[in-house]
Amino acid sequence: MDQQKYPLWFSPPKNLTKVFTTTLFLVLFTHLAFAQNVQGVVMDNEGEPVIGANVMVPGTSTGTITDIDGSFQLKVPEGTTELEISYVGYRTQKLTLDGSQSYGIALLSDDQLLDEIVVVGYGVQKKSDLTGSVASLKGKDISSLVVGNATAALQGKMSGIQIENNGGAPGGASNVFVRGVSSLTNSYPLYVIDGTFADNMNFLNPKDIESIEVLKDASSAAIYGSRAANGVVIITTKHGTDDGKTSISLDMRAGVEAPSKMLDLLDGPGFVQYRNQLEANDGTGFTMPSNLPSTDWQDLSLNSGAIQDYGLSASGGTENAKFYISGNYYDQDGILVGSGFTRMNGRVNSEFKLGRLTINQSLSLVNANLQENNWFGFEGATAPILAESVPENDGGFEAPDFDIHNFGGINKYAQASLEDNNLNSKNVLGNINLSYQITEGLSAKLNYGIDLLNEHARSFTPSFFMSNSDAVFNINDLNDLSEIRGETLLTMWEPTLSYTKDFGNNNFNVVVGYTEQKIETKNVGLYVQGLPNNDIQVTGAGTPANVQNLAGVNNVSGLISFFGRVNYTHNNKYLLQVTMRRDASSKFAPDFRVGYFPSASVAWKIHNEDFFPKDGFINRLKLRAGYGTLGASNIPDYAYQPVFDLNSNTAVANAVKAGYAQTQFVEEELKWEEARTINVGFDLGMLDDKIAMNLEYYNKDVTDVLVGVNLPGSAGTSQPIIRNAGSINNSGFELDVLYRQKSNPNFNYEIGANLGTFNSKITELPNPIIGPSTSEDLTRVNRFMIDEAPGVYWGFIVDGVYADQAAIDSDPNIANDPVRRSIVQPGDFIRRDITGDGIVDADDETVLGDPTPDFIYGLNFSGNFKSLDFGVFFNGVQGNEIYNLNKFFNIFWADDNKLSDVLNAWTPQNTNTDIPRSTSLDQAENRAPSSFFVEDGSYLRLRTLEVGYTFNASKIADWLTNLRLFVTGQNLLTITGYSGYDPDVSSTNGGRANRDSGFYGNRPDVNALF
């Protein structure tokens, strides 16, 4: 795993401990003239003043809020006959104006937890009527976060949803796992944005989001069938209002991010001391000069970076026409040299009602530009004995030179400074939805959606010279330019019919539909070398002789589905939901394309039974249970078709002959992965729903898991064959608790907590799968094997180091192993004999840790005191381990800089240590995967701290209806025992995991499980 990742917000170095984003939020409304004064007092049903209640003239932007005593004064236009009073947690109430001098208004509590509408597949439901497991989050709950990726804002907000952030990489994508890892090919959920399928939600403007629902179990997600095995994330964007008002909102934010932590690396003199000790240990006789430079490359690479986030939106409408228009500009400098991210979002949403016909339209336009640093963290830190600049060298930098330093290596800062790696993406996602009310209760819908993504990846490396050592990295005689242009177009159309009917105490809701989806992927790549000079960076400046490589892809895949769902409710007590979906995917051979995915769930509202106490501590109790089957087809297109190389050559009769060879063997009977899920839970309300609780247990068995199985070398190809050859089991508990209290007239608060446990295990696999290499000597630290969690760390357990030769001689494991006895020296690791056979060998390797956490959790505390409001949000991860590659490269690797820990390495004078002797030979293989590198990755983080103040806007300006000033800090405090940069690391792209794969200059993402 790649540990060189950073959180989005950091506390700066050099004794700065907090980073704040100051945000000015202005909402501007139309100016109106005023004529008469109205005053009154707003109370709740317990006789307490309601502070901050909205008092509005219906159909206008004229309004105010109540003060500390619940009082208000408002100038209203002449002829106004009523006011509208609203407040979160209470029912909106109309006040008729009869000419009185003052009015008293009593608001009634609104049972929002029960009546809240949540979006489900192809419809909506009251939260109180759900039979499956659905997590819901409103847009307002994430709108205050300043993030380049909307997915990151979900972290810690929902139980059972694990978010791995890509550190502080600007605009970096996040890994999302719903109830654990469910596949060995792709464990990401399906995203449905305003009815259109998408692979992620990274490109969305968080302030455009109205709500997010996550369908976690089979009964709620089965209507999406083959796309739902890893869960479904449904995003609904804003569509305006029908109150006749038009509002314009301006949102301006600016902030600074900085590294939260610096590693304790050696300076120049310390590095010279370390290298001289290493040379002495290895007996080379070499002594490093003492007059070398001392450069802090970490300090040069990591700097504070500015973030700017500006948004403008307009919304409004009437009962028959609503609209929402927004634009957003986001710019993140990045804390890492050579990195940055900008994104521009535009959105137009509308809704029109024409009699029985309703037309909904959603359109999102995105232009993003990502500048990446592919070198920081690549095999350790840059040696500090290099000069910051060397003008006499082509490019202006130097790298270690074996003739001078007696070691090689790379200047990562120089590589990142010289290279230009840029990815520009343009995305159009939209849909149009026609709904026609045929008769009462019966309606027909037709949804057509597209998702068009254009990407231009460009990588330019100028000519340079840094060192004659490690020439593949440090000499570039001819500049390089690669460009890849790709386009992915998803089109889908879905006609559906829905019918709702009440028969006395029996209620039916039926949905049936059809989906046809097509995905076309095209890209073309060109790699040229040796352009006329470094200032000419266009492929057209080269000649055919400069062209080194070409690439191109043209893939088409399709999915055709039929689905149906029936919801039945009897007497508002007993609920039943039955779903069936039939999918046919082009990714499988014709005889195996069709999959059937049924589900059923029930619920019992016990609190509606006559025997249930009506005035007890518990006022609401609902039991839920469900079972269903979901599918997955996460394999490449055409995976069932063999691949032949038409340009293969072979030796025949001592001569090279042209021919062809099969380079990819296939399993023609590939079929769907299937995930069978059991979900049992209950929903509880106490003290008139001041306390709300949800507890669930789930168990998911994934069978026929699609796995790449290695073939013997005699097969003639190194490419694995994809087969249905594995099984995975996931189980766990989820708990959500919310407490809402109005403790006194001045102070309101809300406390929320969520927790999700994970227990993942591979139950079937033909052979263990070993993870990707993390170094040039093909070190692999992950393993996938039966009865273990996916991707466990595998290696030796070490019990310190041998203090002296006597300790080696007294170890029976060494005495019984002449091979190891000949290479182990004092200061080498003591490996534990797991098998007890007296010899330490490969049989003694074992599971060292599990990257999957035992549980994740979130804690939220928010409230207001008079006009002052606050919010504190913590999130945490517990029970996972991290393989710390910082320690691997920065203690053991032969080249580059080291952690200051190496100054405490074993020497004949320093035997009481757990740091092995410094050596570049490593005959005893101290750097082999072991427990020395595995650390507890648990952490508790203060994710967000926000304090705001709401002004009485009407007293400032007639046209201003809302003015709030607030200060936000993100990632202000992290409590962890992990010694690397940050424990919130994503399970992708570790070390050399993808260095030598993909088209030149563009590293692809490796399997997210690794």
C-alpha cells in the first residue's frame, strides 16, 4: 500500500496547529417596498420561545427571523393578509393578519424522522415505510466542507460506508466500500445521479446536491440488479422551489492547506554519518566526503497551498415551473510541488408541469484540470547530500552518482519539477424525464440519460542529465511527449410504469420497467521522443522516426434489463416488498448473459399495534428483515473471447519465422458473480422521537467471484485467465443514534453517532493471490487466501534483532539451518519459528495484519446559542493495520534518504535496539515483508469544526434576507499511533505497483483492493 498520502486539510508545519477556511455566505433576494409593521412572538408547544424561526410573506422574499425571546418585527407590503412561520423540527404554520397590534403563534412539533422522504430505486418512500437498509444524507450536511471531490464529504457520515481518501492529492478520487469488500475485481458501488448511471460522483459540485441515499442491502438495491452488488449511491440534485420566489445565492470561500506532519528525515551531516556506518558494516572501505550539501527536499516538496471555492446559483419557480441554475469554480494549489487541481461546474435543472405531463431535466457540465506529481514517495525520500540546483547540468539538477557517493537513486523533487503530467477532463451528464399521469394512481415515465466523458492525458519530460548512475531515471537525452485522448459515452433509456392504489387498509405500489444501456469507449495514444527542443511540446513537431509507440482502444458493451417491484402495506402495520430484475450483459458469452436477481423484505410497525403502550418511554418500534440476490460483472469487455497476437515470431529450423500465438486464454462459460444478502434490523424512537436509533445486522455471501487465475509457464502466456473461482463473506452490525434536544430558550443542540463493524473473509479461492509489487525487487506484501480478509499482509514475525554473535549461536533455529546461519550477522532480524520445526523458512510466514477495519464511526455535535451556531464532527477508524512503506524505503532501501531512526540502528556499541544494522547488501533479507513494517492504522480525527453567526439581515439591507459569517477548520486534530504521514490512506498505487504498466507517462490505477 502506498503510504505517501496526505489529508485534504492539514495543520501547517513550524508550530502552526490549525488551518481555517473563512467563508462568507450571502443570499441575495429581490428588493420589495414595505408599508406596515407586524410584530409577534413564536412559541413551541411547550411554551418556550422559538429562536431563529423564519417569518415570511408568502410568495415574496420579505421576511425576518425571531430573536432570543421568540419575538419578531416585520414591515410587510400593504394588503398582506397572512404570514408563513417555519422552523426546523416544527410544522410550517400560516398566520392570518387581522389588524391586531401583536400576535402569538404556537408551532407544533413535526415528526421529521418519520415523514422524511428518501429516494429509492425508481421512486421515493417515507422513511417510516422502508423495509430495507437505506442511509440518507441531506446536501446541507456536506455543503460546508471545502473538498475537490464530493465523495470525500461522506466520510464518517453513514454507518457501514467506508471512505478511503486519496490523501491530499488535489482533486484525488476516493475509494468507497459499502459494507466491505465484495469482489476481487471491483468493489465500487453504482452511482445514480438524477436517474443516470455513473461510475463515481467525483465531478459533482457538493453545493448542488439535494440529497444522497445509499442502498446497502439486497432488498433495497435489487431493483438495480447486476450493477448493485457493491451497493448503490443515489444522488439527487437541486431543482428549485414552487413558492413563487426567485433567490440568488453567492458563496465565496478561501482557505489555506498545509502538511499536518513532516517525517523526521536525516539532514546532510546525519546522512553522511549513516552512510559511513553502512559502508563500514558492508566492509567496502568507502568514506563519504564531509563537505557535501545539505538540502531539505521534504521541505521543498511540501508547502502550504491556497484553496478557492466560488459559487453562484439562482433558483425559484412556481407550482408549474421550477428551475435551478448554478456555476462553481474550485481551485486547489496542492501542497505538493508539481500538483494542482481546478474544476469548473455548471448546472441547469428544471421542471415543468403541463396538465398531466411533467418534464424534468437535469444537465451538468464539468471541466477539470489535474496536475499530478508522480514521484513524491516513489521508493523513499531524496538523498539530502544533493545540491538544490546544479546549473551546469542539463535541467539544472543532480542525482546520486555511484562514483561520488557509492550509491545510486533518484532525485524525486527534480523529476516532479521537470515533468509535466496533466489530465484534462470534460464531462457532460444529463437526463430528461417525462412523466404522464394516465389515471389516478397510474403514471408512465420515460427517462433518457447520457454520461459523456472526454479526457486528454498529457505527459512531457524534457531532456536532462542528473547522474550516470541509474541512467534509466537520471539521463534523458531525448525529450518525451505522450498524449492520450479518450472518450466514454454512456447512453440509457428507461420506460417505467408505476401504480398506486388503496383498498381500505391495504395499500399497493407497483413499479415495472425496462433499461437499455450502452457504453462506448474510444481512445488513441501517441508517444514521441526527440522533439526539436524542450520548448516545442506538440506531437506534430516530430517525424515518423520520432514516434516510439501507438495505442488505441474501441470497446462497446451493453446491458438490457427488465425489472419490477411491489410494495404492500396492511393497516399501516405490516409491510412487504418484493423485487425482481433480469439482466443481460454483453460481457458474457450469449449462453451465459442472463442473470435473475430477486429479493423480498418485510417490516412490522409494532408501535401501531393496539397492545403497544401509547405513553411509554418507547414511542416507535419497527422490525425489518430482508433477503435478496444481487449480481456483478466487473470484468473487461470481451473477457470471454481469446486474444491472438498476429505479430508473434518463432524460431523454426534456426530461422525466425513470422506467425501468431494465443496470448490470452479464456473461460468461455463465465457467468455473473452473485451476492446473497440477509439483513435484519429495527428502528426505535424514544421520548417522542427525541432519541432515534437504528440497529442492523447483515450477512452477505458472494459466490462465483470473478478471479484472475495464474497459469503455468508452459501455457505460453503470463496473462491470468478469468474464472468464477472464488467466494467472499461479509457480515457486520450498523448502529445510528440521534438525539435532538431543546434544553432552554437560548440553547438548541443535536448529537448524532454512527458505527459500522466489518468482518470480511474469503471462503473459496483456487490459489492464493499475491498482491502487486511495491519495489523493483518485486516485494509483495498483500495476499488473498481462504479464511482470511481480502488483502491481508503476509510475512515473517520478527522479535527484535540479534544483539551479538552469542545470541545467534544460542538460537536453535539458526543452528538447524546452515544456509541461514551463513548469512545472519549480529544486528539482523530475529525471525519467529511459527511451525516449531526448528527452521525458519517460507513455511513460517503468516498473516501480519488486516487492512480492513474492525469498525468505523462518526460523531457529530451541533447546535446554536442565540444567533451563534456551531458544529463539531469527528470520524474514526479502528482495528485496521497499515503496511508502512515509509519504514521500508526510508530505513532499509539501499538508496536515498532515511528516517532518523537509522542513527539508532544496531552497531557493536549500540546493541539494545530494534533497528537492524545498516547495510545495502541485506544478505539476511531484513527488508523482506515482516511485522516490523505493520502498524496500527486506527485513528480519531476532528474532521470539521465550524462556528457561525447569523445576522438579522433585514436590519442591514432591504434586499438581504440571510447573512451568515462562519469559520471552518478541517482535519485540525488526528489521534493515531501510525508513524507515517497520515493514517487515512487509500488502498491503491503503492510504490512500483503500476510504474511499468500502462501507456508511457500515464500510470493506471491498480486494483483498488491492493
